[in-house]
Amino acid sequence: MMAEEKTQIKTDDIKNITKEKETEKPKVKEKKKETIKTEEKKKEVKVKEIPKKEMAMANGFSLKISPKQSIYVCRVIRGKSPENAIKRLQDVIDEKRPVPMAGLEVGHKKGRGLAGGKFPKNACKAIIEIVKQAGANAIVAGIESPVITIAKSDRASAPYRKAGRKAKRAHIHIEVRDKVSLIKSKKGVKK
């Protein structure tokens, strides 16, 4: 009798286990459906708005250009929009308009009220790339009417070349701000 009871218990246990497994499978399917629904909800995420910034900037480090010439080129582009600055520098490269260098002993060039000037092509080519980068950064920052407020050139550490000569190196820093906000801030200072 005991042997028969043990076999009956075992068969009953097996039947219960199979019933539990069958009932568990639909639960798993329900969980999968829930995860799919939550994934659909996640796709409806709101797009974050990028806050507008006051300024955008671009830098060039240890450029292979003359720091003396780049100072005068930076003076020319200061106060212009990036597009106008690129046009002006392109005119220098095409030798249509020289860069005024009145502080240096350079030859006179054609132009009204121009004492002396040069066509620093290498400096203009390098600075055009930085101005383009500053213009692109201004677009990303959300600046509507960009103007170059700071354009400065500094002497960089120059490596030695053959025969003990030092190479020309310059750092360029360009900042772009919104023209409208500049005018408003200047009016507020005068009051």
C-alpha cells in the first residue's frame, strides 16, 4: 500500500507542476506585452530646446602665421559679421584690398586715406578658417545677428628651425556676440 500511495503522490505532484508551468507561460507573455507598451511610451519623449547663448567663440593655437601681420588682420575684421569678414579677407587674398598697416614701415598702397598696407595671404587664409568656425558656433548657439566683438592675436611659443632661426607662430581668439543685445547693453550703460 505504501508503494502505491507514493506513486500516486508522485503522479499528483507531476500533474500539479505541469499545471503551474502552463499557468506561468501566459504570465510571461503578459509581461512582454507590458514592456512593449512602456517602450512605445518612451518613444514619445519631448525634444529638449537648446537655450540661447550670449556668445560663441573659436580659437586657433600655434598657427604658422606671422603674429605681427595677424594683429592687423584682426583689426580689420573686428566689428563685422562673419560673412562680411570672410568677404573682406577674400579680397585681401585676391589682392583687391590691402590690410592697412600704418604702424609699420611698409609701402603705400592704392586706396583712399591708406598710408601703408600689405596683402598677408597666409594670415588671411588661416584666419578665414577660424572665422568660419566662429560663425558656425554662433548658429549653434542661436545668435541671430552675429558680430565679431573680439578678434585678437597673440604671439605663440615658436620652435627653433635649422640654423638657429625661430619659426613664426600665433594664437588667434575670436568671439561673436549678438548685435541687438550689444546695442541694448550700451544704451543701458549710458543712462
